[in-house]
Amino acid sequence: MGMNITEKILAKASNRTKVSPDDVVIANIDKVMIHDVSGPGVIKVFELWENKGIKLEKLYDPEKVWISEDHFVPASDKVSANNISLLSKWSKKFNVKKHYKYGLGQYGICHTLSHEEGLILPGELYVGGDSHTNTSGAMGALAVGLGHTDIAYVLMNGKIWFKIPETILFKLSGKKPDYIMAKDIILKIIGEIGTDGANYKAMQFSGDVIEKMTMEERLTLTNMTTEAGAKNGIIEPDNTTYEYLKSRTNEKYIPVYSDVDAEYSEIYSYEIGDLEPIVAKPFSPKNISVARELQGIELDKAYIGSCTGAKLEDLRNAAKIMKGKKVKIRTEVLPAAQSIFLKAMKEGLVNVFLEAGAIVGPPTCGACCGAHMGVLAKDEVCISTTNRNFPGRMGHVESKTYLASPLVVASSAINGKITDPRDVD
Amino acid sequence: MTGKVIKYDIENIDTDVIIPGPYLKIHDHKELGKHSMEGLDPDFSSKVNKGDFMVTGKNFGCGSSREHAPIALHESGIQAILAPSFARIFYRNAVDGGYLLPIEIEQDIVKKIQDRDELEINLNENKIFNKTQKEEYLIKPFPELISKIVSAGGLINFKIEEQN
């Protein structure tokens, strides 16, 4: 039997001709990312190791490492300012050139920069110090989130252990209805398989829906594989991938595709022709309903931000709904990267948001992880384009977050309550 | 390895409640320990004693990759967590960082073990003896590589090159 794309990338990275689920391999890493939360955590690990006599003299390859400032930026207080300062000194000391600093040209949420800047390429094995590293799997890469110790180990040695995951194949077919976005599809899938439905496993997406889907929409799918517990989400690269990368990088890459006789632990087929806009209710991404069943639920806030829901197409879709209208609840729009902010300005999207009464802020993970920039108060109810709604995720532990597509969030913002975009006048 | 049980019979306990987002900027381990499980049980740090075992539902530690989660639990005194399953990054972080042991047990054993029971865990024989209830349970053995990392006390003491 052949191998699927996830197995083939791990086989290549561990210099093997064949790997199978449950094999444990030591794999060479192509790219590594840390940010202003995981970075200082990794530096702390190096400090602890140094106390035990293991000193980091140099990185295994500074060219393969990149750094993002995104969680607590612009520095939200003294502690986060110190973390960012620490990271700057560290990147200088270890000669990391790709350090995207806020207020200094291009910067943004790590999982957005990874595609906006063409940093992660088809066929690569990429690890990041953040759980939503899975996002980059839409580029045809194997992208996996790791913790501080593992990332420290990779930065020092260039390799780490992996268990070969089983792969679940999701075949998506049918004509995508109007007002349906990738967010609705992935919420539907998580609603059915649960938050541990793909634990330790790979989620691979294919089918005619994927073939027609834009790069940014594909990224929304892989982004939220994390919420199903997946080790990675992945989509085989195609012309959409190659065209997207053309204007973003000159770096060479070797695409990898699944063998025709590849094995999958399970195959799920979804016909999306009848799919309706979906909302995940508090307090889990698997807690889904169709938006119309929740219509009328009163809201305090709408949040359009994060690596999941503030890419250029997300903003275009939100603006399409909000154009010429006024928001009835506090609404925040935070483009996911400086480059996206700029494109949104040029396209007039920022004007639409400001004229509607929303606030438009700088790229940051911000309130998505309850860090800063608009966190929720006790009992406040928010609808958000982000990826998680566990208790306290976006602020007070007794606040509530509904997750939805940018179309649903924008529709809800102008109505002040949960609204299906098909019901907007 | 012996200790008393602190039990949360809840599934899918996520990293946002184990150590809420605002503490992500903190990297002082002792400080993180003070806020362990704050999103679920604000009194946790006063209830837990050094060497306790946490017994809990499936998919413990789902959510983010924050290593703050096993660090905070370790600093608050937890030496092992017994659950039917763990989220993958939490599991890796716990083992590779050498903070605590994620031990997989069957769902019906979670039901049998009660809060404040005293347990004796024998990793060589993959058994738990419940000293309070005078019962013995089986645990799911660690895979070979995990077992070696656990024995080494974390990835730092583990010679990865020897494994290939």
C-alpha cells in the first residue's frame, strides 16, 4: 500500500522509504516558529537547561527559524513589553533575521504571516510554538504545534520525535451555497466528530469543494483542525497553492502528494450543497446549531479578528454585509496582518467598518485568547470569527462566546443579535 | 509513587481553564502554579497537596499548546494525571518537559476512584493499587519511546540520536 501526504512528508523527513501509523520516527525539521508567548517560554527552557549544564551555543539553522510578535502586541503592559524586548535581544544574539516586529513593517499573527509571507511551503515539515500551527497545512505542508520544551529541542538539534498519525480523509463535494464559508464547513465537521474526534490524528481535506476553494478559505479549514484535537490538518497542493505562492516567495520547494493507493483510518464524505450558516454555542466549538435556530439571541459584542477570521477575504465578506449599515453592538475588526490591513484600506473595507461604527485595530491575537484589546466582562455575550469558546477564552470566565463565519458575525453586528446573513435586508 | 486523589469528573478540561490566557505572558513557574486550574476551580491551589494525583475525564488538556498548563499543574503539586485520554500537545509537553505523568486509564476506573482516595502507582507493572478502597486497576502502558523519555525525566536528558 502507498502512503498519504502526511506519511510521505514524515517518511522523507526521517529518511525512510515507508512509515505507517504508530511508528515513531526522529524527523528533521524544515521550519520553526516562535512568538511572544512561546518564545520567552522557550528561552526559559534554555535557562533551565543551562543550569543543568546544557548550553545553547547556536541554533541548528537560524535561516529556518522565524519569529512573530502577535499575542500581547502592541505591548499590553510591562510584563508583555519585557517579553517582547527579551525576544528581540534573543533573536539578535542568535542571528534570526526573520523577526516580524510590530510597528516595523510587515507583522501580524504568526499563522497569517506564514502564508502571507510565503514562509511555509508544500512538502515541508514545519513546527510552531502555537497550537494553531496546523493552519499552514493548507499549503500542502505538514504543520504541527509543539510546546516550549519540544521547540527548544528543535532549535538546538533540528529534529524531534513524532508518532506517525492515522489520517482521516474528509471528502467534500457539492455546490457551495451562497453565504456559506469554510468556517461553516469546519464547524459542521467539529460538531460531528467532537473536540477529540481527531486526537493524535491527521485531518486531510479533498474533493471538488476543495479544488474550487481559495487559499485563504482552505486555511480556515486547516486552522480549526486544532479544535478537533488533530495533530495536523492538510490539503494536497495544487495550482491554487502554486499561484498563491508565486507572488510571495522565490524559495524552491518539492510538492508531495498522497499515493493513489494511500491508506486512511476513516473516510468521511460531506455533501455541502444543503449546508446552512453554522454557529458554535458556548462553551465548545463542537456545540453547533444552524444560525437561524439561534436568531434573536441578544449580543453585547462582535469580534472580527484572529488567524481564523481576519484574512483579506474574511474582511471582504464582513464588509459586504456591513456596507452602508450601522452596527448595533460594539464591533471590533482587527486585520490579521499589516499587509492585510493595507489591502483592506486600499479596497475601501476599512472605510466600510469605520463608517458602520466599528473600531478597526492593529493586528494582534488580542481578545481571541483573552489577552487584551477588548476582552469580555462578566455575563457579556460575544459573537466572534475566532476559533475557541471555552469558558474564559475571551475574557471573564462567565462571559460567553459564539463562533461563526465573518458573514454571520457581520450580520449579527448590524442586528445586535445572532443573525443568519440570508436574513439581512 | 503514592499520593492522594483530587478528582474532577469532567471531560475536555481545556488549557484556557487550566491556566487562563492573561497568564500566558508569565514565565515564572512558581507564579504560574498559583493560578493553576483557576478557570475551573478558583480554590484549587488551596485544595491540592504536593504529590497529589488528578483523576479526570477524557481529552484532558485540549486547546492550546501552552506549556504553562503542565508547568502550572506541576508547580501546584500534581505529580500525575489519570484520565481516559489526553490532548496530544498537553501529553507531549507533560512528558518531554518532565513535569508530570499523563497516565491513561479506562473510563470505568475513573468512575471507581473517589476524591481523596490514596493510590499507589507502579509503572513497572502498569498497575494502580487503591489503598483506600483496596482495589487494583490496570493502566495503559506508555509506548516504548515515551517510557524512555519518562525514565530520563524529560527530553533534556534523553539522547534522541540513539533512537534512530
